[in-house]
Amino acid sequence: MKRRTFIKSTAFLAAAAGSGTLLDAAERTAAPMKPKAGQKVRMAAVGIANRGAQIIDDFQKTGLCEFVALCDVDPESEGARETIARFPKARLFKDFRKLFDEYGSHFDAVCIAIPDFAHFAVAMLALHCGKHVYVEKPMARTFYECELLMDAARRHPELATQVGNQGHSEENYTQFKAWQEAGIIKDVYAITAHFNGWRRWHPYDPRIHRFPEAQPVPPGMDWDTWLGTAQWHDYNEKYHNGNWRGWFDFGMGAIGDWPAHIIDTCHQFLDLGLPYEVEPLKLTAANDFFFPMETTLRFQFPARPGMPPVELTWYDGQKNFPPLPAGYGPTTGNAADVPTTNVDGMAVPTALDPGKIIYSKDLIFRGGSHGSPMRIIPEEKARELEPMLPKTEDCPSNHFANFLLACQGLEKTRSPFEVFGPMCQCFALGVVAIRTGRKLTFDRSTKTIVGDPFANSLLVGIPPRRGWEEFYTL
């Protein structure tokens, strides 16, 4: 089954296509603006507190853009008020749909920093409206949503897309590329990746049998729009301000959060694509509502031209450490490589810094997270090979400037949907393995799980709420 057949065969999509849409697509669609070199990119921000405020600041530091519109479902929150005060001339919206309907002609690009499950609708609408898109990782929550976003980006090659794994524009990116081109990294057959920090859901009781009780919605917050495509849940603080990440209905857990900063270069430059098998090796305190306290997943990737098969194993959980090879060296001390903007829970010391171990036929490499560089282990081998290692050049721009320069047609983004999407689909397959608790056999050609209809249905997930179907038909 080809990709388009896969998309068209989805049952709920066919049903949604027959329903009316709430919004007038003809009014929204417009030819994209391409700011000229030296002309600032007009930006709209969806999500302006917490991480949203941080990426707004990072964009501002480039000097290449101006924020003309702000959108947040909770504009009365402390973080949102601080951002609003910084941009008194920017138009303010609560509902992103009104942002595009009423103000779409006033901005060229949008940055999105909202919960995982809400990324899809905003990014899809932005592409439909001819806007360049920067979205925090993961780009979407389900395998199917990633498929639709990649398809939309292919249909709009004039638009720049970028996913927010910022290390993909830093030293780890240029180093991996240079070492592979020089033949230092070759014949990789196994990768171990891990994050062993505290997670927001670790205090929750895994004996849970229902969702949290309703609490009053914070004054001024648009909870209905926050829920977006998700089925109705009564407001509870365990969903809001980052707590959403631990719930299957809203987030992707640790597997959707940290591997994007750890295995991104491995996935791209080793051309891993999609796995043919995903197996949960350890699921501690698994339940039907939120992610396990500890997870070990094994992904099997087939051989590619000139490269052997790869086994990638992911570990998360505070005490769920991977085996370390001889000569690994100190297990802590590289935490400075992890930007404080993304250190959710890292204030609690861990016995092992987040990172990866890459096993090849001749060498073993140790790497950290985000943009931190790799090194050959053991140390004696690194010293021996040091004269042979190629010089690593700096990226010409950081991740945020790279996106804005791409909007101007001066660069290509380093983490566009076409690059990040298949890796995000690997994460989504990992979530399906966690939820079902069993090994999955995946057909890479049909993009379906073999012999397991229940697991296969999770590639799409629960249909969107009534009134939110249109984003899956754009």
C-alpha cells in the first residue's frame, strides 16, 4: 500500500471529509510572503509562556524578525503577561484559528510552543495558510499526524519548516557529518540512548483507574481551545503547564521528548528511516493513562546501502541505566551541554548524563544531548586517532536564525519536517509498543503494523472531537 493509499484508507478521515468545516479555507489560503534579505520576518507566536517565551527570546536575539501577533489560551498567566508586556504593539489572540482568520495577512511565519498533541492542528493550518512553520519537538503526537504534516510540507515546498531540536544546528550536527564523511563513523550496528532524569508523572499512582477529578479552570483561560482535537477532559492542574507530557492523551512521554535531542544526528546521517520491529523490554508500573516509571525499548532497523542493520535501544527512568562499555569514563559532568531551557526535572542530580553510545565495527563513540560533541572511547583510542580526526566547522547559523534565513530564501532548514518526521514516527511507534506492551512488527512499505489490528489503530489514534476534524482534511 502506497503512502497516499494509506492516508486515504483511514476510516475516520473518510468520515471527516464528509463533514462540514467550521472555517472558510478560501479566505485563509494566500500566497506566502518571502521576506527579502535584510527585511525582518513578521512572526506570530502560538504559546507565549514557559517554553514559548524562551523561543520568542531566542528568535528576538537573531535580529532577523519582529513579533506582530501573540496567541495563548491563558493570557492571564504570569508568563503570558510578561511576554505581552514586551510586545505592546503585537495583536493578542486566545484562539489560533482566529489568529489566522483575522490577522493572517499580517505575518509571514509562526512559531509553535504548546503541548505535543496540539502541535498538529496549528502547524497544519499554518501550512494551509501559506505560513512558514517553526514547531517545538515532537512535531506531532501520532504516526498519522506526522504523515499528514510531511505530506503537507511536500505540497508546499515554498514554505520553510523547522522542528525545535536546537542541537541540530550545533557542534554535534557538523561533527557527526564530518566524521561520517571522513570514514571515522562507519559500520554502526548498535546505538544506546538514554535519559535518566526525573519526570513530572513519577509521583503519580500507577494504580490509577480514572482521570483526575475536575478542578476550576483558571480565570481567563480558554480550556476548550486548549483541548483542541483531544477528547474532552475536565481541567486539572496535572494536565497543565508541562504536566501534559506524561499523559497518553496529550503527550509522548520521555520517548517523545529527549531522543529528539540525542539520536537526531544518528537517525539522519545513518539513514535509519523507520524500524521493522519495536519491542518493549521493560515497562515499570505500566498503566492505561500515563507513561511508565521506567521504559526500555528496542528498535530494529534494516540494512541500508553500504550500512549494516542497526539495533537502537532506548532507556528512561531514574534507575533504568543502560550497560556502559569499558572505558566509558565519568558518568556525569556534561550536564552543562544541556540548555537550561530544556532541563525539565534535571535539577535533581542523576547518576548518568543523558546521551548515547554508538557501537561500530572498529570504534565506540560516546555522545551527550543537544549540541554536545561526541568523543571516541576509551581515552587511549581517542588520543591515538586524534591526528586523523577532521576539523569540525561551526554551523553558519543557529537553529532560530537558520529558520528565519530559510524564510528569506537564503538557507535551507536543517530539521525540516521531511528530516524530523520519520524520526518522530519512530517515537510514535515506541508509544504504541508501550501502550500495547508487546513486540510490534512494522511493514515499512505499507506503513502498517502487521497482525495486530489494535496496535495498528493506534497509528492514527482516537478521532478528533467534533468540530476539529478539518485539520485532518486540509
